[in-house]
Amino acid sequence: AQINIYPGTYTQNLVITKSIRLVAADPDQPPLLVPEDPSKPVITITSKSAFSVELCLLKVANAINSSGILIANASHVTIKDAIISGNRIGILVRGKGAEGSSDLVIAGSSIQGNLEAGVSINGSVSNLTIYGNNIIDNEGGGIRIEANSTINSIRINFNHIYGNGIGIDNPTQVEINAKNNWWGSASGPSLYGSGTSSVDSISGLVNFTPWLRAPLRSEADGSGVMAYRSYASPDVEISFPETNVSVILRGSSAEIFVASYAQNPAETISGMIQKWVDVYLPSVPNELNEVIVRLYYRVQELPSPLDESSLVMLYLSDSQWSMCSDSLLNVANDYVACRIRSDTAPSLEDLNALAFGLAVRWIPTTKTITLTKTITRTVTS
């Protein structure tokens, strides 16, 4: 079932025990949900249904003695494009027993200005994916995992995490995947205890390499950043319209993340168009034999329409832009493509974090000039 919530302020402590989708009726005017009792969560989710619970385009605030959203022993929960602020904890994920909380997604949201932590993970939690969020300026830390927790498959990718002091704190013995995040600096996060007001530190078993070397573009609604995820089947073009990217897989299906940079993640080169994206495959299946990344453009973005025939695809290698070894220009459909295989540069193994860009390749031309020598003779008769 879907419930459309109209603009306004709603005062209540909501408990969700079954599959439902709560969404703003007007995306430009998301409703504000505040607690009737600020010592309890604004929204508590306990559903273990095989069908999902989705919260989309909501504002959740003012649970100053509790959490904005509590996920308690629940599964198949998605929080997307939300604005969560002014709570003691923005989102608390809690699990008890063998099952705990699992199959959870927090995406495209602003988790900002909470008093104790942006996201807190406590107990048995598995298969949690956090991507495309602004997790910033939370006083007690960005993402905090309690020491007694039993975690599995926690992934935190393509987020802005800064202004929290400690960006991620993981005291458990299980490493978490926190690749490809923006920490407030092109140099990545700082060491534990040395975080600043703008650059966060990390603590514990956190795999944060590689990190983003530039911030991502913000969503128009002011919630998260432009990072998107999809499961692609082989031989099907999957489009990410907001990033001007499409991806085709050959040989196998796979999970794909695509993100759009707000600025150049490396040194600018001559002739470069203001268009940079990141493509990430968390896992490259053995059956996958080719990935085709298409980056679309508009002729108006070029220095001159005459430059269109010189477009090439570049990728980021060791902080420098290099030319894709197998690149294709399709003028009729306004895109440049990079074919990626095990024998190309970049290769399939590089897809754990790749930044792509577009540039005009200035092709030197050779001209043949014929010189005519004129001889003047004076003839005396």
C-alpha cells in the first residue's frame, strides 16, 4: 500500500509493523514529521515482511531525546530522499537475536545536525547499504557502530561525510566497506582523533580506500548527492539520466553505482568539458567479460561545434587523466563510449573505483604547401 502525505506538519509517534510506502504527495514540499513525545522515535519500523517498507521525501525532526527513525528487528526497509535533522540520533538501526535487522537501504538523504550521531548501528545488523547521502555536522559522529554489535555486509559508498569529527567509528572486528566517500578533503579522511570541523576522521576497521577526490553534485531537492545504484542484466542498457551515463554489461549481471562530480577530481587538462562521473562495481563476476560506459553530451557544452569529431573518453589513473584504450564516438546519438575488458586500459579490475571524463582531443593536422618560384629574365634583342 502507498500513502501520499500532503504538505504540512504532522505531530505523532508513528509505528510501522507491515509493508507500506510513505511518500510526499508534493516532492517540492515534503511533509514535516515531528514527535508528539520527543523521548520516543518519530517513526519506528518493526516490519519483518518479505515486502518492503519505504519512506520517501519526508522530513523527520525534533526527537531530541530519541531517534528520528528507529529500525528495530526489521527487514526490507528503504529510506530515500529524506531530510533528517535535530534529533538525538538521526537513524538508529537496532537488531536483536539471530535475525536482527537486515536488507536495509539509506539513500539520497540529508542526515544533518543531529545531536549524538547521524546513523547509529546497534546489535545484529546485516546487508545495510548507505549511499548518496549528506551525513554532515552531526555532533557525536557521522556513522557510529556500537562495540557489542554483530555486523555483516555493511557498505557505505558515495556519501559526503564531514563536519562530524569522527566520520565512521567501527570498534567491531568486522571490516566495513567505506570506499568512494567524500570526507571534506581531496586527501581523504584524517586519522582517529585528528578530525577537524571540515575533515572527518575514521576509527576501527574501515576500508576507506579509494576515496573521492572531489565532492559530488547535490540533488536539486537539497537532500542527498547524485549517486545512484542499479542491478544490471547482461546486454541491457541501464541509464542513469541525472549523470548522463548509461552502462551495458556483457556476459553477466552485476550491481553498479554511478555518481556525478561537482568539480574535476584531478588536474584539469586542456580542452576538458565540465563533465566527470564515477562508475563502481562492488564485485566483478568471473563471467563478466565487458563493460561499456557511455557518457552523453550536448553540442552546446563543447568549446565549438567543430570540436565534436575530436571527443574522446578519459579515465582517472594515478590522479591523472588518461585516454581510454578502446573508445568510440557516436555523433548521431551524442555520446562517447569506453569499452572495458581484461585487455583494455582501464581494465575490468579497475572498476572498483573509476572516474571518467570527457575532453576534446586536439588532433594536429599536416598541411602540404606547394611553393612556386618565379624567375624573371631580361632578354636583350
